Amino acid sequence: MALTFAKYSSNLFSRSSLLFLHNNGLRSFALTTPLLFSSSFSTSSPALSAHKLGRPKWRPPVASVLEVAGVKVAKEEIVRDDPTNNVPDTIFSKLGMQLHRRDQHPIGIVKNAIYDYFDTNYPNKFDKFDDLFPIVSVKQNFDDVLVPADHVSRSYNDTYYVDSQTVLRCHTSAHQAELLSKGHSNFLVTGDVYRRDSIDSTHYPVFHQMEGVRVFSPHDWEGSGTDGTSYAAGDLKKCLEGLARHLFGAVEMRWVDTYFPFTDPSFELEIYFQENWLEVLGCGVTEQEILKQTGRTKNVAWAFGLGLERLAMVLFDIPDIRLFWSDDERFTSQFSKGQLGVKFKPFSKYPPCYKDISFWISDSFTENNLCELVRGIAGDLVEEVKLIDNFANKKGMTSHCYRIVYRSMERSLTDDEINDLQWKVRDQVESKLNVVIR
């Protein structure tokens, strides 16, 4: 279970196709035009020439069509000028990239290392899914895992909505009920997940999670001297302590009691690594209501959820989450299939450029909306958006001042380039966010 909430009529893709996709959530998908999905880190010669001339790099257009389990998905059906839709081009362009399925990518290396642990310790036990369709219903994403109706994660400020009843999954738990209903009792689900979020070195609106679920029957715990819940909790902790040792070596660990709406009891596992306590994952004993809804009235189960980027940044010493999306050979060539924990060697440290923007906010203003807007304009050239000052005047108006940090990981940015981006940000902040620039 992905136990980490954020703080928190085209013929190509008709309404009937949407229903088809909802009813076939376990189908895989592939791009029809994968070459158009390159990131902004290309090192092709045209880009280098543009750099030498001081001009912004040319970016390929975003592909207009994806093929999803044989169904054509048009961009205009996912990115729409509709009050119930908040998916931008930048997010659509990430659909189907599936970094977790690339064996020589840090995300794929960590995924495969976890697979190795389960294959060794639980041979032929866990079913593995890593290509499930990432567009799901609100019911799958929230209701089926008991997320309260008023939980912040349901808001348009936190989740990408295709329409009022359809979202880009914000956790791999969106597939849990369906897999349980289909008879799977032990499984791992890995996939790309999507959340509107802040901009800094550890947050990105697309990241990758793995969920693990194991179901027990009464004969598993009968005779153990404990009830089903205690038996499942003990098995869960033993399993995950072994996984932590598999990934990090002989480290000190501790369990922290916590709360999640879909497990009880719930825990977080922390390890003492590089002189700091690091939260590795969230987990717990699955709420009985989830099992009852899937016909498992006599069973108990455990579930865990972890973020692959978080683990990869620690294991490989990767300092900025944007690097995972780089196709710069100076990054990609440092990693090989099966080589866990090779330390990343920085290949450059180009200077940052700081730009401040101040405005009077309205009641509808949210920081996530600001970050979405800045990302839409600057893409991965924006490194951080941070609130550095706020105050209220005698009239009750509130002012916010944000510092935007621009920095490329592969070249120096020109003054003209940054100024152009900042002017676009200023124009769109005022016109789209209902604020008044100071």
C-alpha cells in the first residue's frame, strides 16, 4: 500500500473507451511515438550548438497520442480546457516513460533489487505487476482504500484529475482492491504515480512507488499463540527488516507507530544511515473493511508502500530528483543493471539564478498552483520555489514573496533566457492565479 500521502469527442478516446479502461485496469500500455517523449536533457548536437550560440534548446513536441492496451488515447482527452481537468502537458508527456522498467536506470535497479529479495526469501510466492494502467477512477484511488471523503489528498490542489471521476493514480494502492478481488494473495505493484507538489530537490510531480501485500488465512496463525492481527504484524516487521538489510547492509532500525486510513496498526520503518535516521517506508495490517469488500472475510493481511526515488537518492547519492529524468549520458552511463549503490559522480554544478516575485494573494491561492504554473513555463530548469516572506497589511491583505531558483543540470543559463522565463511567470501568475503583483 502506498502509505505516503503528500502534505497534503474524439474517436481515439471516447467516453466508452474511458469506461473500458476503468473496467480493465490491469491492462498494460505503450507509447505509439516514444521518440517524442525525450526529456529536456538531450545531449544531441543541435542542443549543443544552441548552447554555444546562447539560444534556448529546441524541445521536441509532446506526443499527441498514446496507445493504451490497444486503445488510442489522445492528448486532448487527458489535457483539456475543462474546469474538472487539471492535467498539464508536462504531466501528460511523462505517461508511459516507466523509468521503473529500465534495468540500467537507478529506479529500475532498486526495483529489481527488491524483487531479488522477495524471490530469494519467498520463492514463487509474490506476483509482480509493473505495467498497470495509471489512469484510474476516484473509487479505485480513494474509496477502495478507505481514504476519507474530506482528506486533503482528494482535492484538486493535490491530485491530477482527468475529469471529476477519473484521476492519474497518486499511489499504487489504487490497484489493491482489484488485485485482491481477482484472487491474488501475495503481490508487488510498482508504477509511476502523480501528485501536485512543491518544487525542490526531493519533490517532483511524477515519481515511482512499490506496494507489497500479503494475505493470511486462519490456518497460518492458528497454533501460533497469537491472533491474526498480531501474527500479520510480526511477519510484516520480519519481512521488512530483512529487506532493509538487503538494501542497506547491517544498519540499526527502529519502528515508529503512526496512522494511515487503510491499516491498523500502522508503522513506519526508520534506519540509521549516514549518521541520520531515515524513514524508509510505511506499512501496517490492512483494515478488515478492505478485505471484506474483496470477499476476504476470514483473512488478515499486511501491506507496505515505499518510494523508489527516495531509496535511490540515498543508495546512489543522487542529490536532485530531476536527475532521474535526464537522458544526459554523463548521468545514464554511471549506472548498470544489477549494480546497487554505485555512488553518483556529479558531472557539473552550473550556477543558480535567483528571481523573486511578490504579490497580494486571494483566498483561492495555493502554493501547489503556483508550482504547477512555474513548472509549466520553465520545466526542469526550475530547481526550487520557496516562500521567503509574508505579511498582512492594515487592510487585511496578505502578501507572499517567493524566490524562484533556476538552474540547469547540464549547461549555464543565459540572462536573456532566465528573464524571458521570469516575465512569463509574472504574466501568468497574475492572469491565472487571481493575485496582484506588487
